[in-house]
Amino acid sequence: MLEQRILVAGTSSDPGLKRLEDAIVGSGWQVMALESPGEIDFALGAERIAASVFDAARFEELFLTRLRRRHAGRRWVAWTAGYASGRTAGLLARGADEVLNGTMGDAEVRARLLRVLEHRHESSGVVTGGLHIDGDEGIASWQGVELALTAREREVLEALARAAGRPVRREALYREVWGFAMARGDRTVDVNVKRLRAKLGAVAPGLAIRTHPGVGYRLEIEEPARLPATPVVTEL
Amino acid sequence: MRLAVVPRPAQFFPLFTAAGENALAAARLMEARVRNFPETDVAQADVKALESEGDDLTREIIQLLNTQYVTPFDREDIYELARCVDDVVDHIEHASDLLSLYRVEGPMEQAKEQARVLVGATESLSAALGLLREPQSAREHLVVVKRFEDEGDRIVRDAIAALFEDEGVSPLFVIRWKDIFEALEQAIDACETASHVVGNILVKNG
């Protein structure tokens, strides 16, 4: 286990959440219990946290919109007091990596958390503008033309595309694609972005990766030119 | 072993000059290789070719040593110097090989810094080897080798510390870069060891 600390966001007096915390501690992880959105945001930026478990009833919007964008590549686990199939499906659809609930026993909580911690975010694909990335099939295409990218390059492109035009920090990009923390001085991300840029420049001029000095990279997508409503027939 | 009837002690000098230039060429290739690895034009085979060239030069020096009754310096010093300069290239080749062997996906700033220091140290060592007949000029270069070696020590400590700053760094990443940092450090240390031998020769013969 590489990172031992799990952030638990919720009301500290909630007995269900307290039981969850005990199960986490009993499994050998450390718990960082926080209630304030500001503290949570700060901790995610400053602390080494393996995953965040949040009370969906209270923090769904905070985690699955704002924090998910600001801390790309993190692992998000929602917690609900009871089990409801539709609710669980909705949280997963909005980007939660896992949904735990108060009906689960300690062993199940541990097993599900372990799975979240050990398996980095699996690609599920991105479709934005003329860019299509199918993570399961391992295919990326621009305006219908397949891009000859390595798996790493495709994952970097996908991580940038997911950020929807916002800059992604090198460290966050590394964590999302490589699944680990980035060591100080490591230029792996930069080398991969440079190679990706060269490939995109040749075949996908509508995709541009911009550098934000001291921060990271941002993907700029130029929408594909619209085809005319009626086909143009040229007679020779 | 048949000894030469006509002494040719001066033949050692161009061989040591060539060995120094070969070590410098290897260091420059290493620097170019690590700068943008794996997006580099320098192949491991290029570095390996210089390592073989270094072996040939060492063999030539030892062969000459074994056939010469008269030598410009003590026999053991000539043997030791040839071996030490060869070690520099061997360590460079080893570090370069690890980049491919460990499937490194991108360079680290600290390794680029080490390579810069390595080039500086071999430049000075090479200059000293080319001036074995001019002790005073050669000594100035030996001082510079020592300065680079000190800088190399500081860089490698910082480099290894960077690997352990965050427990979330991949253990495989730590293993591969620790080995590479250490191999580069050994190459820099080998420059200093060779410069000590040059220093001893200059003291005895200056």
C-alpha cells in the first residue's frame, strides 16, 4: 500500500460515518476526518491522501464538481447511510470511483477501498469536439481519423481532454496516468507531452497542448469545421 | 615477453591523450542521451562503441608497457592510470545502459545535472591527460576535477532525497533512478580517482 491516509469528509457525530472510520482504521489505514470544505480543499492540495471518502448527502456537489476538477486524478469514494440502487448508480455516473454504504460489513468496506487504492482510474473514454477516445478499445481519433498514439500518449491526451480546457498540473497528470506520485525533478510528463504534441501537430491540427509555465498543460480543442447542409457536387 | 630493443617511452603520451578524449566523448554522449531520454538520437550502441574503444586503448597501453624496458613513469602508475581512465568509460556505459534496461520513460533533472558535471570532470581529466609532459599546466585541471566531484556529491544526495520525499512515488521508479544516479556518481568518482593517479605521477616526475 503506497499511501496510507484516507480523507473522510462528513459530520463527525454521524454514527454511520464513525463506524466507517473505525473500519478504515481497523484495516490499517490512517483517517483524516474533516468537515470544512476549505480544510478539505487545502488537505487535498497539501497532504498525501490515497483516497477521499465523502458523505454524499452533504458533500456530493463539492466533491464531484469543484474538488474533482481542482484535484484531477484523485480517487473519490462516496458514502451513503443506506443502500439505494439508483442513488449508487447516479454517484458512479457522476465520477465517484466507488460507493460505500452503511449496510456494508467491515470486510466489504476494506475490500472495496483496497480495490480503489490499488487500481488506478480506468479509462472509460472521452468524446469532445472532434476528439474521440475509447479507453477500453485503446483507440483515439480526431475527426474520424485514428491517431497513432501509444497507450501512455492516449492516456495523457484523455486526462487533458477530461479537464475540459482547464490547465492540469504536471503532478496531477502524472498521478492520473501513471497512478503514482511524481518525484521532484521527474520530466516524464514533459517528454510524453512533447512527443504527443509532435504527433498531434502532424495529423490533428485542431488539438493543441498549451504549456502553463510552472503549472502544467492545457488541451485546446478547435471544433471541427461544420459540413455544409447539402453536399456540394463538383462536376468535372 | 619480448622487450623492445629501441625504447619508445613517448608513445604512452598520445595513448593517454586518446583515452582521455575517448572518456570525454563518452560523457558528452551520455549527457545528450539523458537530456531527452527516451526521445534521443544517441543510442546505447554509440556509447558502447566508445566503451570498446576505451578497452582497446587500455589494452594498447598495457601491451606497450609490457614490451617497453624504459617507461616515462613508474610502471605501476601507468597501469593504474590506464585502468582508472577505463573505469570512467565503463561506468558511463553502465549508466547509459540502465536507461534502456530499466525502460526509463523520461529524464530527471538531477540526472541531467549529474551528466553536466560528468562532462565537466572528464573535460578536465582529459586536458590533464593531454598535458602529462607539462606538470604545472596539468595540475590546474586536476583541481577542477575535484571541484566537479564535490558538486557531483551534492547533486546525488539531493537526487536520492527527491526519490524518498513522497511515499506515493512508485517503488519501481525509486529503484531504477537510484541505480542510475549511483552509476553516474560512480563515473564522476572515477574521474577523481584517475585524477589522483595523475597527481601522483606529476609529484613523482614533476
